[in-house]
Amino acid sequence: MPTTRTAGGEATRQKLIEASYRLITSRGYHATSMRDIASEAGITAGSIYNHFPDKEQIVKEVLLAYHPIMKVMPVLEQAEGLSVSELIHDAARRIMHEIDASPGILNLIYIELIELNGRHLQELIGTMFPLVQGFLERVYSSGETIRPQDPLLLFRGLIGQLLGYGLTRAAIAASSVEQGREASLDDFVDIFLHGVLE
């Protein structure tokens, strides 16, 4: 039987989502229990079930609220540029700024892909793609020749390149590997736009 949500109930639900994000991104999905989440949110363990039937439902809400794909959609509408290159470079900078401003966001990607076997990706993409339509229309209406013709493929490539940049940047920073010149975000975007062949 569906429950009626009150303002207090919504506030508690939001506290549970925020607590889950903190715990899951620091400990991992499997190492976080419903009891841990309730304690972190400051509610009794039993009352968590008034808001979520199980941890799987909570993690879906966490992903929809905090996943980088969902968090960066609003910044795409703010991207500026007179050419496709300028527009995509500006969008990339805005996206990475948003990712850098949200601690734990890269951990959430690892958790979704590894611990949860990517089982929420289809829903995330289905929710996300309508939100990026305006940005993609601006790119494709520039008058420049764009390859690929499929806007979803273009967007997937851009997000993949940016996540690759973020993940490898974090891995290199945490390693003891001797580093040469650190590749900049613009270097990665240029590879996305122009490829690797001269």
C-alpha cells in the first residue's frame, strides 16, 4: 500500500539519500548496511523501512541524485561557444568542475559498474538523454560537419572521454609512477574532437 509523503517524511527520505551517498562512496555498496544508513541519517534502524523497502531502492535514488551523468546535465545548458570546438571545450570544463566539486562522485561510478554490475545504467541513460537534447541540438545546428551523425553516440563519446580523464587523473595522482607533463582536460577534449592521427 503506497504511503502518503509528508514534508517531514520527504526531509527524512532526503537525509537517508544523503547519508547513503556518503557511506556508499566511502565504504562501498556491499560494506554499507541499512542499519549503517539509518544511523548516519540519525533515525532508528526500523524506521528506514517506512521510506525504502530495501538498500537496492536507496541506491537507485542515490544514483539518480548524485551520478555524474545526472549532476552535469544542468551545466550543459550553460555551455557557451561560437563553434562546436568552443562549445564542447566549455561544456567539458563545466562538467569536470561539477565532478570535482562533488567528492565521492568517481567512487559512485566504480560502485555502479563493479559492485552493481551496471544494472542501473539503462535507467540512468533513459532519464539523462532527454536532458541533453538541447545541448546536442546546439552542437548539431552549428552548421559544421559533425561525425558521428548519431547525437547519442557523440554524447556517449564525450562522457566516456571525460570520465576517462577523471579516472586516469585520479589513478596517476595516487600512483608512484614518474609523471611527465600532466595531460590537461583540453588535451583530452582535443583528442575527442580530432582523434589521435595527424
